[in-house]
Amino acid sequence: MNHKYSKAIVMIALFASFNMNAQTLTPIAPTLTSQDANQRNFKEFCGADSLHNEKMKNDPQYKERHEKMKLAIKNAASQKFVASNDILQVPVVVHVMHKGEAIGTGTNISDEDVKLGIQYLNNYWRKRANTLGFGEGVDMKIEFILAIQDDNGNTTDGINRVDMSNNIPYSTNGVNRSGNSGISDADLKALAIWTQTKYYNVWIVDEIDNSNCYVNSGSFIGGYAYGAGAHGYVLDGSVVLICSYLNESSSTFAHEMGHALNLPHTFDGDDPDNGLCGDDGIADTPPHIRTSKITPSIYWDCETTTSNNCDSAFNQVINPETGYTRSSGTHQDHMFNYMDYSGCSSEFTGGQRAVSNAALTVVRASYLTSTALTPIATAVVDFSSTATLGCIDQQVSFTDASTNTPNSYTNSGYDNISFVWTFDNGAGSTYTSSQQNPSITFENAGSYDVTLQITNLQGTSTRTKQNNVIITPSPSAVCTPTSFNNNANFGTGVTSVSFNTLSNLTNTFVPASGFVDFRCSKNTLINASTSYELQVIYQSIDDFSQHTEVWIDWDNSGTFEANERVLETNVETDNAGSHTFTTPVTPPANATLNTVLTMRVISNMNSSPVVCSNNFAGRADDYGVYVSTTLGNEAVSALQLKIYPNPVQDELKITLQNNAVISAYEIYDITGKRVMGSTQITSNRIQVSELSKGMYFMKIKAGNLEMVAKFIKK
């Protein structure tokens, strides 16, 4: 994770069109996302030191075990360990310590978000390509997986939700680590813990010391964890802020898992106030003072040339596979390491891999023989994809979302579990894959049925989603607008677009062309007879009016006629801020069907945008819209299925936003056993009061489509 931000504000002269007075605008600094802004302005620290020091002072047994661990670290780091291709897998349970909200809202984050945090963690530890974890360091050959078997031998998704709304210390101040209020670490963990020798326990919380990524005084504790010496202790595990857990650019969770597997801070034992250097005892990380305490600050200066006076002669290979060496003699030698405190973290070293491997295979070895990742039933197959509509030669990624199946999102595989994917367009083009989460580049157009077959020791199960992905030729050429003032950010323009299943966050930067083509990657499928809400959010400044329009090339002519404008809006000068506009959109009767049409979202400063010509300071973004006359694409209806309330007590309601008629339903428990069902549907209300508490899967049939949704019976 190597954040690099421009430090220069460039003054660019803007040339006005023939009907405007010549003006010069000042670009603003590059816009950061809210997550990037957090990481840029605040420093996120680890609370492990204070926790460790407290235990060393008050717990003799812990102190004795830690001293043994220090020796083990030294011995392990001195070995020339190079991991084999075998990947060590750690079962994890995530305790969501929420404040009483419905699942998927507030602090009670969705199942999908819990899984996303695990995916981000593995991106860092496995050094996955095309992610923020792909730095110069090593693949740690260790990954973390949500458990699929609980303490009682039942199927689980590895997610445990705990309602903390009645716990006043927690709901008002969070977890108390170094402050004077909030729930104690011990009390928090007493409310939710699974057997410590079978599962690595993780608690995600809203606040630590009454602070988080959004409410702080410039720095905050992002999480904390015990070392491997605490294995089997009642307090063992990691506590992580929800906002850090869900921030893809935050390496806090990866840092805490480093502590869990015996990695000290790289500056271990330093005393910044007195200039005392620290060292973790691992040869391929240099002695240094923690980056966050160096003055003047270099916390975000990833290209610093400031000398590391603790070890200016440092020269070590940090990646045995590539031979990559750190030898600059500057603070760059340590500030990219996940176990330092800096904004540049992007790597573990080979020596750190040796220490972590030893910690897992010796001290925490019980994880490797735990039944937590062993399926007790056949898989209940489900999957998702990054696109339901794409272009020829575009890569689409598929993610296994099945129950009774472990998933680290790395395609490492598991003993005695196999995956067989088939992608068939019914016209002679078929693709297959044996990976758990494959990425497919489709070279031929068509509507592809997607089948996933999973085999484990309990048997084989299969699911097919008909017409799951539509691949089309590249969209037709369209007229392209330009901007007199470009290649700069003026703080005005569209920042968000939503239309049916399409949702895209953009920014106010005007590219050199004034134009961005998202049609193959950002698109949606709609029904010809249905109305959909279009929402556009844009930003304006005081000195100029701001105008935004949306056009859809319904006849696929490559231009935009007057009757193809579906939204027109503007705000006048002296009205700076964010503005939201919505409008219903219904495809006209003569809309071109079954092809990718162009939806152009265009904004301009000081006057209405010219959709196919020159603008003053304008940006156009093109999106794809595919109009169908039937519900023949499962992706259209499945994405619009809604069951509620969830969790449910007595009555479950089902809606399909496209008004499809529900013809049948079946309900399965988490072992895959059918517990309810009917083919005589007279209402979209289903009584589930007789079901036992737990998680269930509902299969719904509408026409020739099948959709699956998950719900919890409380």
C-alpha cells in the first residue's frame, strides 16, 4: 500500500470559448476518497504495546511465555526459511459487536462486508496481484478463512453477531484500552468467544477509547492483538475497528495478525523522545525509530531520502524469491513494512515469514488440525460475479459464495474439495475452470449459463444460473465531447451516478480528453416496460454555475437527439456544495433492444453542456444500458429480489422489483435439508414462525428463473 500524493498545486490557464470572457481558474489539489482522506490526515496506530506491557507487569505466566517467544523469534528469524507451495490456513470467527441495528446497517455490517474484510486481509498476507497487498515483499504463505463448522459441530458462516445496544459502556465509548471509559477488553471478550485453540477470534468494534477513523484528534488506535504466547488464553485474539476492517487501504488488520503470529513492531523497544533506536530481532528489517515519531514528519513521504541514523549501512534481501533488496540507508528501508507505523505500508519480509511460520506450526499448531474448516454437509452452491453485462475480451471475475465451503479468495484450494465451473453460451462457446474464484476473459459474444459444481467428502452439489452473464460486442462509436479546460480538478462536476443496478463513484477531475468511457465496465440491464430511478450527485463552487445533463442514445445512432435527454439540472453561482437530483426513466417503445446503449452523464461549468461538442470546463462519462423485453436474464431479476424483514420473527415478505410472479419457493436449513416449500403461491407473505432459530436459504422460482436469498430466523 504505497500512497503517493501530489504535493504541487499547478496553476493552469483556461481558454474560453468564443462566446465567453477569457478566464483563468485555479485547480484544486487532487481529490481523495473519504477513506484516502482518513489515511492522509490521520495516523492509525496499534494498541498492542500497552496491552502487552500491562500483561508483562501483572501476569507472571504470560511474562514467562513471552520470554520464551522472544527466543523463538530469534531462532526462527535466523533460519533461511522459504515456504513451500503448501499454504497454511487459519480458521477465523468474526464477532460483530453491533449496537442493535438491522443486519447490513450501521455497526451491524453485512455478511458480505465481513467477508470483504477477510479478503482484504488475505490480499496483504498473500501478496495478491492487482491488490493493495502487492508490494516488494514476500507472499507469507498463510491465509485466514472464516470457519464453516462451529463449536458444536454445526455448519456456520464464521460470523457471530452480538447485540451490544444495552451495554452502556460499549454503546457510548466503545472498548477501553488506554482511556477511562468504555467496556474492558476482558468484558468484551467474555460476551462472545469460541474455543481459542480451534478458532482465531476477531472482534470488530465501533470505537476504541471513544475514537475511530471518523472521530479522533489526529490519531487513533485501529486495533490490537496478543502474540502467539497467548494461544489458548481466554483473552487471545484481535480487536479491530470496523472502519479499519472495511477500509481496503488500511493494513491495520494485517498488522494485528502479524502480532498474533509473533511479529513485533519493527521498532520494538525504541524510545523516540531520547533518540533510542528499536529493533525486532529480525535481520532483514533495520533498527530504527518508529516512523510516526520522526520529525519533521515523513509519515506519508514514501520517497523520503532522510538517512536512517540507526542503520545507515543496512543491506538485506527482503524477498528471497525475487532478490529484492532494501539498502538505501534511509527510512525507506523500514517504512514500507506492515509492522512499522507509517502511511506507506506494503510488505512483509522473508525473515518475518519465517517467524510467522514458526509461530503457526509450533505454538498455534492446533489451528492446523482444527475441524473448523471441515464441511459437514454438501455445499449449498451460490456464486456472484463482478459483472452481469460485459464486452468481448473483457475479464469477468466470479466468486464462490457457497455454504459449507471455506473461502480465502486466493484460489489456493483445499484438501478433498474440488470446483468445476462451466460457462456456456449455447452457441459453441464454452469455458471451464477448476479454480474456486476464477476470472474469465470471454472472447465470444452470447448469453452465458454459468454452472458451479462443488464436491467434498459429503458429496457433490451443483447450481446453474441461466443467462447469468451477457457478453456483447464492443458498443458502437458515439460522438465525443471535448473541454477547453482539462487535465485538472476544479472542484465541480459529477461525483456519483446510480441507475438500477449501476452505481459508480466518480470525481471532479477533468481528464485531458474531457471524456471517460465506462460502458463495458459500468452498466446495467433494464426491462423495456419498467421505470427505473436515475440519481446524479454533483459538486459546485460559488464562483460559477454548474450544469449537469444525462442522455441515453435509445436508437443507438451514435448521437443524441433532443428527445433522448432524460435529466437536465443546474445550480447557480453562490451555491457551493453537493447537490442530488433524481428522476424516473422508462425506455421508450422504440428503444434498440439487446445491445449496449450509451448513457452519457455530462456536466459543465458556467453554461449548459454541449453533448457532442466543446465545453468550457466539462466532463462526460459514458455508461452502458442494455434493454431487454423479457426477464430472460437471471441477473436482472436476482439483483432485484428482496426478502424482509431480515432477521424475521413470524412473517417473511418477498418482492421482485420487476413485478415478476412468484411460482414456487423452497426453504433449506444450513445443512442443506429442505424444511419448507410450496408450488401453490397466492401471496408474497410466507409464515416462518414454526422454524427454529438460525440461518436459512430460500429458493424462489419466477417463470424459468431461480433465485436464492439468505435470511435469519430469530
